[in-house]
Amino acid sequence: MPRRRIIRLTALALAVAIGAALPYAVSPYLISILTLGLIFALYAMSIDLMGGYGGLMTLGQGGILAAGSYGVGYVASRMGGGIGQQLLWGLLATLIISAIFGLMAMRTSQVYFLMVTLAQGMIVWGFVTRSTDLGAENGLRGIVRPAAVSAWWEYYYLCLAIVVGGGLLMYLITRSPLGLSLRALKDSESRLLMLGYNLWLTKFYIFMLSGLFAGVAGMLMAYYTKFVSPANATFAMSGRGVLMAILGGIGTLFGPIIGAFIIVLTENIVSIYFARWTTVLGLIFILTIMFAPDGLVGAGRSVFAALRGRRGSTSGDDAVSRDRSPAESPPTGVPAPERRVE
């Protein structure tokens, strides 16, 4: 097994172990904040899967997140259905909205794709705001968590397991032939088309997969807040996920997790001590763009590569000096004779 993969697996296992031990070490309030961070981490990773690997950055992911939330909320508050029906309707709503959005946006790219997805998210927001069946501006109430995860710490472990499982699944997707075609799609659509790939289907597949993870995050959000409102479909929700992915590092999967926790902790912890916490968050973004354009994970990789290269060059110089024979080394204090070139 390559050394880099061993390091990654060790870091992942350590992070999961720390996450599993946190309910025994911190307060329930902090665990509640970390649970919200896990939900946003899955949401940000869904954006990064499509934007960071396929180059299809979206500004309408909040609409798909809201579809999963409203699917759960509608069955819970209007139909009185059980947990199974709530999850089924949440998944169906997510897949239907993702398929409609995907069919609408497949023939666009770059800034046009960005604008189309922005309009799609606003369509969902306008629909749920005006629909009386969905509670209009008042939203939907009466959502109850499943009995098996009703406690704060039980729901935290559920979110942790789903985020770890979803992250591993996304990792496998990015390493699959579909993931390789996504990288080619990001580099050059015409080249991917010349290689015989179906450009339309590649975009549609990744749109559906990204929407599926965003919908799962929306369902977790509904059970977390026990309330669904049109705020889940706003442009601010979509933009927040994009900022989380950019802050941590686009195209890394682990970067959006870091970005999500930084933003969530700043909004909920730093705001307690600083009235102008938005200024702190703005400074974090500015410094990241100035000194770490590839995100925090990208900056960490650059520093690690620089240190590794410096260590390698130093050890290489030492090896050359050790391999030098005594005859090749000039005596101490005596200059080396000049070689004549004939």
C-alpha cells in the first residue's frame, strides 16, 4: 500500500475516533453545533463532487436540499406518515427535482450552467413560499425524529455515520471510471467527446449523484431543526455551501468538511463573543483567497510538499557527499587542482 494512502487512512481513522469520543468530552450544546456542522459538511461535499471534480459549479443546490426537507416535512405534518414514508417521499422528491434540474441544465456549461442552476434554486424558493400546502412562508412543523435517534447524542452519531459513509462513497465515485471522466470533463469537454464518452449522460449522472447527497443532507436538516422553511431553498443556502467548499479546498472532498465546520462554528460560537462575527468570517475568506487560493487543504498540501522536497534535497546532498571516494575529495586546506580541457 502506498505511503500516502496509509497516511490518509490513518488520519481518517483518527478523525472518526475523535468524533466518536466527543459526546463524552464536550457539552450537549457543542455537540448540537457539531451535528449541524456534519450536515453542512455532507451538503458542501455534494457541491464539491460536481463542481470540484466535474467543473460544474452550481448555485441552486439549496433547492435540492429543500426538496429532501419538504419531502420529509410534508409526510410528517400533512399526512401523518411514519418514518419509512417520510424517508421514501424525501428521496423521491430529491430524485425528481434533481432529474428535472439536470435535464434543464445539461446543454449549458461554465457561467451559463451557473446562471441556470441559480434560477432553478429560486424557482423552488418561489414555489414553496407561495404554496399553502407546504406552509408558505410559515413552513412545516410537527417533524419528529425516529425513536432510535431521538436523543441529542444518538442523532449526532447517526449524522457522523452518514457523513463518513457518504464521504467514502464519494471517494470511490471519484476513483471510478465515472470519476476519471469527470476530471476530463473539467479539463476539456471537447476532448472527452472525442474519446467517445457521452457528454450528456456524464453530466446527468453526476448531477443526480450530487443531488442525492444534497437531498440526504436536507432530510437530516429537517430532523435536526424539526421544522422546514423556505430558507432552505434561498440563494444564501446555496452560496453558503459553495463558500464552504471553496474555503476548505475545491476537488478534495475533505476540504468541504473543514470549510463547513469553520463557518458553522464561526456563526454559532464566535458570534457569542464578537458582535461583528461576520467581519471575522469575511477576514477568513479574504486571507484564504489571498494566501491559499486552493483552499486550506490545498495550502496544507503545498507546505507538506515543500517540506518533503527540502528534506529530500538535503538527504540527496548528504548521500552524494558520502558516496564520494577519498581520492575525489581534495585534502583539507589544499585547493583542488584545475582540470585542463583540451
